[in-house]
Amino acid sequence: MTETTETPQTPETPATAPAAQRGIIPLPLAAARALLLGGGILTAASTFLRWTWTSDFPGDLTVNGYPGGLQILTLVAGIITVVFALAAYGVRGLGWLLPARNNAPLVLTAFGAFAVTWYTVIAIAAELGGVVNWEPGTYIAAVASLLPVIGALALPQDATDTTKEALKAYITKAERVPAPQATAPWIQRLVITVVAALALTVFAYGIDAEDELFVGFLIVVVFAAWALQTAGLFDRFSHLTANNRSFALAMGFVAAIGFPFTQTNDHYANLGVNILIFGTVALGLNIVVGLAGLLDLGYVAFLGVGAYTAALVSGSEFSKFSGVQFPFWAAALSGAAASLIFGVLIGAPTLRLRGDYLAIVTLGFGEIFRIAVNNMDGVSGPDITNGPNGIPSIPDLSFFGFNFGDSHDIAGFTIGRFANYYLLMVLIMALVITIYRRASDSRIGRSWIAIREDETAATAMGINGFRVKLIAFALGATLAGLAGTVSAHVTYSVVPNPYQFAGAAPPNSAFLLAAVVLGGMGTVSGPFLGAALLYLLPEKLVALQDKSLLAFGIALILLMRFRPEGIIPNRRRQLEFHETGQLDVPETSTLTDEPAITKAGA
């Protein structure tokens, strides 16, 4: 008797399976898919036509044959739409793009291409004086970008019972398919390397974009990231980095070091170094807020303590100790130690408070610091900080003959003053991240989490709540003071005005807290992402300067409604904020963060 071996078949996914349920727009499923794919192709192709007749619009959209300015963003959005549409068709090699097996990524990519295209079309008419400035390519792009939206809305909605049944059937089939062998380690590391290079490219492009181009960049990035998240790709990549944590961190630092070499204007390196300073301080605050659960509304004062300490011993002629000039390592240790002392002095009498009472006390400390350094001018108080004039003329750092104020040629690239400080901040950021990771994974880190979850229960289990909170407060203050020592040299001067609770631009306590909440409390990369967004948006969107706090509040309300766990969530907090089935993974997901269908070979 001959034994027959049945070849396992790849299960049909809900995105490609026939469904009786239609989407919002009543169209046959085949027609919906065709509109999605064809519209994406036409949208991308329309960028090779000219959209206006004059070069007055930024980016020069007057040339046939190759895209420019906002057309490049439309091209990228169209290509992303096409790729996801092909994945929904079941094209071999693209199935990994839809691990969650839903149609939400198709809708989001279609809307992303539509939004950036119509933003460009409307901007042309608004800035050049009417639709008379449109060329035939503009009309083609406007119509073509609408087709994928119609097709995506005609697809079965993921919330319907029919789609849930299809997903259930898919999982049942997937469980019968033998799981493939684990991906080779070199392939995993190659993926991490490619993602790091792509992240560097996207960040370098975004920080270089101005005005209309930056708004279009935001539209594409937001919709693309949202689509990747709903597709389940972020979850898969987080598993990948968890399995290769050391390599992922190394590639992240390599990408960070490579940023100055992508820039020809030192102004963008200035933005980069300020983002790193802001992000490093936010990571220190993440210890206090994200791990220990202590609401600190005056945290920016510790940044100011470190900055003023470094300025006083920097050798500035306006310093009270003008004859004293510490080497940077000594100034950095002095600033960190001063912030540590202030953290202990403030925390010792106040950390027995909880909740809103602690928040009010820390807010008062932040204001007391700002008012105190403003009055230490020799008239209203002792002559230490030079009052509202601050301490200017802080000299540049110099290590072993390497002057940070001069430009240097490295491997054919010219590195300016701010790029020098940026590379220094990358090293300090590496130190701070190492301290954060070691602390969070230690016994004291677990005690912080226990205090955050339930202080009464943690105390009942034998944890000294006051001691644990004081260590968190002191360590967070120390990291902020360390970043403040670099900030003093980068800005040439230290003045009291920035060290307040809220203002039009960072750093201030409100923005620091928002960076932690926005990026994701309890994570390493979350505060840096939040800091980058909150620093770049006021810088790029000049029109919002007087309405920045209003826009900031609206953004936080939307974030709390749709993603309360932050952009890069801690898995524990993500499970706290969502009921089973609300996450962007199937309901059969496990506590190991990996969906069951992924384990089954999806």
C-alpha cells in the first residue's frame, strides 16, 4: 500500500477570502480590490506629470518625467498603497505585510495617499491664487487618489461578524498547517539593519523638510505608521528586537551616529542635539513617572540645576566663580551631583505624599527654582546666578585638543559645532539608556513597578515605599542634571526663562511629561520619539507658535482617546488599557506578546 503525503496548503486569509458582507460602499469584492490596486498605481504614476505651470510653489512641480517636492510624498504613499493591495491579493512574498489579517491597513494607506494628494492640490490653489494654476496632472492625481479610498471602503469591515467568522476559520486552518522553521538569525539582524537605515532616512528627510513639505511628510508618516501598526507589523518587529536586543540597540546607536553625516546644514544638527537633550531628560522623567508612577510637574528644574552648575564652573567671565574652569567630565559630575542632592532634598520631605498632593508639591518646587535663580542677582538676593541675565559666554568644550566649537573633517564629511555636540550627546544617551535598562530590570526596578501598580499592596509585601520612591526621584534628577551640563555649553548661556511649567516650546515640565506620555511610559524609545515630535512640531509649524498649547491639548485628548498607552506602548500598560479583542492582534493572542496565528505559521 502506497502512503500518500498531503502537501499542506497555506490557509486563505480574510483579506483574500470571499465574504458575503460588503463594506460601507456597496461594490463587488473584485471591483473593490481592483479600484484599490489600480487607483494606487495611477496615484503613483500621476506624480510624473506636472501639477502646476509655475515654480513659485515649493518643490518645483512643473516638470514632466520626475516628481519633486510634495509629489515625492504622493509617490511614496501611492507605492505603499499598491504594496498593501498586492499583499491583500495574496501575491507570493508579500503575505508577511498583513499578519493581523484585516482590512484596516488597506483603508489607512488609501486615505494616506488621498490626504497627501489633496493637501498638495489645495495648497497649490491656495498659494498660487486659484484652480487656474492646476495642470492636467493635478486633476489626474486628484481623481486617481480617490479611487483607492472607494475601493478600501467597499471592502468588508473588520468589525463585522462575517469577518470575525472568517478570521476564526483562518485560525482553525492555520493550526493544521505545520509551522515553518524559525527565521535564521542573520535574516532577523538584516531586517533590523534595514529598519534602522529606513528610520534614519525618514528622520533625516523630515528634519530637513520645511513648511508645506513638512505637513505632507507628517500626513504620510502618520498614516503609514498607523497602517503598519494595525497590520500587526509593529508587534512582529518588537518580537524581533526582543530576540536580538543587544544587536537592535547597537544598530539604533549606529543610525543615531550616522545622522550628522546626512546633513549639510549645521542648523539641523542643532535640532538633533536639542532633541537628544530633551529626550534624555524625558527618559529620566520616565523613571519617576513611567516606572515608579510618581507625577512630577517640576522636573525641568533638575535640568536647570545641572545647567547652572556647569555654567558656574565653566570659566565664563560672567560666572560668580569666573576663575574656575572644570574639565567637562568634572563639570558633568558636578551638575549630576548637584541635581542628585536637590532631588534628595526635595524628595525626602515630600515623597510621603501621594497622587495630586505630590504633583502640587513638585509643581511648587519647579516654580521656586525658577523664581530663586531669577532673584539671585545681588539685588533681590545673593549674587550667584546673575538674575534674569543668566550666565552668558559659556566657552565650548575641548577634549584632548578636540574643540567642539570648531568644524572638523571626518572621512570627507565636514562636522560642524552642533554636530560635535550631537555626537557627544549620543554617547551620553547611550550611558543614560544603559542606566535606565539596568535599573528597570533590577530588583529596585521591580519594586518601582509594584509601587506604581498598588503602593499599599507593595508596602504590605515588605517593600519600603518611601525608600524606593526616593531612589527613583534621585536617579531621575541625576540623569536630568547630566543632560543639563551639555545643554549649557550648546546654548552658550543659561537663563531662568526656559525652566518653567509650561511655555510655547520645550524644554519645560509640561512638554517633558507629554513626551513621556505621548511616546509611551515605561519604554526606552518612547520618550525619545515623544521628544522628537514635540520639539520638531513647534520648530517646523511656525504658524502654530501662538496656538501651540491649544494644539498640544487637542493632540493629547485624541491620544488619550485612541491610544492611551502611547505611540510605543509598554506591553503591560497596553493590556491594562484594552480589553481582550481590542488590540490589533487576534483574540487568541498569548501573554508572550505573540499572536497564536503567528506561532501556527502565519
